[in-house]
Amino acid sequence: MEALQQRLRDLRYWLGTVDGVFGDNTHHAVVVLQKVAGLAPDGVVGAATKAALKKGVRPHPTTGPGRWVEIDRGSQMLMLVDDGNLVWTFDTSTGRKGFTTPLGEFTIYDQLDGYDPVQAYRPKYFYEKGDLAIHGYKNVPPYPFSHGCARVTISAMNFLWDQIPIGTKVLVHE
């Protein structure tokens, strides 16, 4: 298990600490690897997922200078990027039909260190017209399911909190 976790980390899939336990963080790291590889995102490390790990499948950021959050709606992944270099990749769930997460370039303009009224955890707001945010949530399915925000796991949001301060640029693309 530690070898799997270390390989995921080496490929820049965030899972917290390498601890030898296939817990929620490892599950979401496997799911986002599967999304990037074009596989069914079931979180099971079968033959195709092992092949993707061996091949070294990882996403490629499109942003340039500075700290960015890239949200790929098509792949349902979120990348933390520094000066065009991938720092970490996270599993995310963006807006479902009728609540589509808007495409474009934005900036994190506000944040709340706690839960907001709809139970979004530690939201980092980037879209003022709808108060959309990157936030933690107890349920992060492998498909669009939110009301327009970009959901990540609670533990991922705890990690991201200090990584994406107010003023961080956000790019949402397909």
C-alpha cells in the first residue's frame, strides 16, 4: 500500500501522508488518476489503473506565471499550479446540470474559516455573481454534483487552506 501511495504522490496526486492505509484520501487520489487517464473513476486499483500508474499518467497545467488553481470541468479535477508547474492534483466535483460551474479566469476574493450556511467547509470564494467557491464537503462524487462550486474532500480543503490565499488566480476550463 505504501508503494501505491508513494507512486501517487510522485505523480503529484494529493493524498496527504503516506501511511500504508487505503483510506478516503488514497481513494480520491486513485479516482482523480483514473479521471486523468480516461478510466472509469471507481477508486479500484485494477489492471488499467496499475498501467496508468506505471506509465506515469498525470495532468498538464495550462497556466503560466504565479500561483493558480486550475479546475478542469471535463475531467473533474483540480490542480494547484506554481509558475506553470503542477504542485498537486485533487479530485473535485463541479456544478451539475442547471448549476454549471462557469468557465473563465477568476480570483479568490473572500474566504470563511469554517462552515457556511449550506455546509460548505472553509470556502474560498472565486465567483462573485453566485458566491461560488472551492470548498470542502463530506461528499465528493466522481462526477458533477454541486450547485456550481468546486468540491474537494474536507482533508484536501484543510491542506489547500493556506495554499490558496485571497488573491490566488483560478482558471476554470474544459
